[in-house]
Amino acid sequence: MTVTYNSSHILSDFVQRLDLSHHPDCEIIIVDSGSADTETTVQVAREAGATVVVSEKNIGYGRGSNLGAAAATGRWLAFVNPDVSVSFEQLLTLVSIAEAGDLDCVGPRVVGPDGREKMTWGRTIRPPWRRRDRGYSEDGTLIFAETISGCCMALTASKFEALGGFDSDFFMFCEEMDLHRRLKDSGGRTAVSRDVVVETPGGASSLGVTDRWRSVERMVGHTRYMFKHFTYLEGLIAVLTNLSKISIDPRFGDRRLSLRQYFEGIRRSDEST
């Protein structure tokens, strides 16, 4: 399944690569999250034989994925960003690897358009004063990790349901990390398979989203994670640290706009703690 936000410009290529006609036992679910191009997305979905779920407003990745999962019927769920080049054969290979290795969640190696591998596995967020390690270990072609990239991953539907899906309080960023942490706490295992490789430029799935907005929203997700999994004091320290970065780092551009976005996100986070 995939969640789109103004992504109709790349959606046709995405569903063509999957090619549902060769895999009648699989299904494509497209969740449109309040896009301006919803009509085009619906048309592409119908032509591909996909199920489409439409939200009138932008509800974010986690909540959108939960809507898609609710419409799914299979034993395995594959969450894939629309800018990822992947086929059903590759997704089915991931599932086979997971079943053979007794994994609950598995992802592929991810490379950019230049062929360079991206580091898509590692440890979950921890305050710097807590014990930290690299968060992963390797065993043959599998890399067992605390968390992996949510751009392309397969997860058992039963485990996803048992965990309650993604935490909808995370609008964007850190929602997969939160899911993987809860999965690990429940005794589940997450890994990356070196045998499957997918390509993505990253950040190409949404038009009109600026780097500044992404940077602030990443901080919001980080802060939500800190408040949820650590002490309230550690959450407050994260807030102060991020505010200082916004005040100093030029990538945040209009500081007043960035601060307003961050505070709005923090208020949503505080309401959930």
C-alpha cells in the first residue's frame, strides 16, 4: 500500500512497476491524504485495479497507512512510498525471507538514483546521556536492527493489528521508529535483507513540501518520540535543543514560521502525553 499527498505525477510509474495483472493474489491500496490532485489519483488507481481510500484532509503518513491497512485483506502488509521503485516480485521475496527467518518486519536495501546505498537501519532515538550502541547486528544477508526505513517494508498483518498500527499522533517522521520500538518490546524482530534492493530518490513523493517544512516536522516527530518513550524532563530538554537549532541554523529560513510550525506540533504532542 502507499499513502500519497499530491503524488499523482509519479503514481502511474509506481503501479506499473508493481504490475497487479501478474499477481492476482496481491492487492494495491492507495490512500490519498487530502491531495489537490485526488481526481487524478483516483483515476490512476482505478485503471490499475487498485483500491483507493480518500481522506478529505491531509492526515499524515501513519494515520493514512492505518486506513490502508484497514482495507487490506492479506496476511502481509507492504508499506511503500510512491517514489520507491519496487516490484511485486521483490515484495514477495521479502515476505519469503521474513517467513524463513521468523521475522515480523523486513525491508530491502535502499539505493539512490546514483546507485549509492543509503543507511536505512540502525538504532532508535535515545537521549545522548543514555546508553547507546549502533542498534543493529548482521547475520549473513540479514541485518537485524532496532528500526529500519519506512519507505519500503513488509509487516505481518496480525502483528500490525496487535500493535494497534501506527501511532496516529505522529504526523510524519519517527512513526515507523515508534512502531519498530513497540514491535521489539513485544518480542518481534525487524531486519533488512541484503538480497533485495530498491531505488528511491527520497522526498519526491509530495509536491509543494519544502525542505524547511520537512526539517521542522522531523523535529516535531523527534520531540513526540522523546515525550512518549522517555521522561517528561527529557522531552523538555529536546524541546529546548530544537528551539536553539531553529534559532541558529539557516536552513530553517523564516524563523517565525518555523517556530510556529514547531510549537503547533509540540502542542499536539503534549495533548497526547
